[in-house]
Amino acid sequence: MNRFFITLLLTLFFTAFSFGKNIKVIATIFPNYDFARNIGKEKAEVTLLLPPGVEAHSYEPTPRDMVRITTSDILLYTGEDMEPWVHRMSKNLPSSVAVSDISQGIEKIKDGDHKDPHIWTDPVLAMKMADNITAAFIKTDPKNSEYYIENSRIYKNKLIRLHQKIDRELSELDKRDVVFSGHMVFGYFAKRYNLTFTTPYRSFSPDAEPTPRRMAELIKTIKKRGDSYIYFEELIDPKSAKLIARETQTKILLLHGVHNLSKEELKSGKGYIDIMEDNLKNLKRGLKNE
Ligand SMILES: [Zn+2]
């Protein structure tokens, strides 16, 4: 079978699959996907582009993904710092696909020439992302605007409650320093809740290994402070965390960056809010040195 027929079959398959829904939406990473399915509900067929368990920063779309994107109505992405490939390919997409950068209107944290793409780690900024998704849905499917606005209102209320809970429970703790063995994921979260994150990485993506010097400095700091716990990130082998934990006699806990979910997590039906609540539990445990 040549490539044309494969493309045609895939197109027919995805067209048939979406029957009955008003709009077909492709979300690049998990936060976009989860917010979009909560706003689109019965009227949007939302697909997560990232396969389960795949690391989000190094992801590039496959030919099959390109078929899905070109036959969709809306492509939601988090900005050119998170998905640079969307920027590169958007000019080649048919005009029937509305490409929406859901970080619009959000001021990003800068480090030199790089901007921090992890806006969703702050539930307050997640509300702005939800607004941008709602606006994109209404533009493509205006006759259902009331439906999307109402779903968005309900979901944003949940985000407000999440924010208030995190704010209240973390403000009761004296300790504000978190040692995180992953890349720089929690900048916006730290800013919102007045925490300090120390990481051996100097990068907004997990592509570079931490240097031995940074690891040594971190080990010294942990020993001096007498921490009992350090944190590791999702979906990546926590070898730096294990090494630091061994050297410092500390235990490791997960802080989930919510870029993407494992197969098991997706199967369990967990959403952004559940994962952020799990993060809150682990943070409280670690910061109380329990
Ligand atoms: Zn990241």
C-alpha cells in the first residue's frame, strides 16, 4: 500500500471516529488536553497528540500525527517554547485548521534567551489557558458558545478551589525550600506560592545532564540543611534523584510536572487537578520532614 492510501484510510478512520461531535480538537500535551476535554465535553472530540509516557519537550509529530492535525478543526498548543515544531509547521497547514497558542496573554518567566513554558504548573495561569481554549472553541463553533462558556466556568471554579487549597495548606508550613532533581518545571508554581526550588539542571527542558559540580553543590546544601526528602520528576529515570538521595540519606518523592501521563495514569482517569493535589500531599510531607 502506498503512502497516499495509508493517509486516505487514516483520514477516513478519524473522520468516522469523530462522528457526532461538533469540533475535532488536537491538544499537544496533557494540560491542554485535560482543560479542553473539560470545556468541550460532549461537543468536542479532543485527542492528546503525545502517546502515553512520552517525554513532551523532545517530541516531534509523526506522519500519522500530521494526518490527525490536518483533519482537525483546532490545534491547541502551549507556545513556541514548549512545542517549537507547531510554529515551524503551522504555515503549511490548511486554513480549515485553527492553530491556537493557549499561552496568549500570559507573561512568561525568562532566563537569558529562553522562556519558561511550564505555565500550567500555576493553577491561576491554568485559568487563563482555559479562557484561551474557550475562545478558540467559540470562534470555530459559535453556535455552542454558551455551552463552552458554562463548562469553562465550572472547570475554572475547580481551579480556583485547587489554588485556594494549595495556597492555604502551603502557607501553614515554615519550610519553603524544595530540592527537585528534575529540569526547571516549577518556576510559575514557586512564584505563586512563594517557594524556592533548587535543581541541578539549568534548563527548561530535560535534555542536558546536570553537571557533577552542580550535583556536588546540591548534596552539600542538603546535608547542611538536614532535609529528609528530595523530589523527582515524572516519566524520566530518576537517576540524579537516586544518586543525591544515596549521598544524603534522604528519601525521594514524586512532584509531577503534568507534561504527560503514563499509560497507567491515563487509564486511572486522573486529571490535572488530581495530579496537583497529589503534588500538594507530597510537598507537605517533604516540607514537614515527616
Ligand atoms: Zn518541562
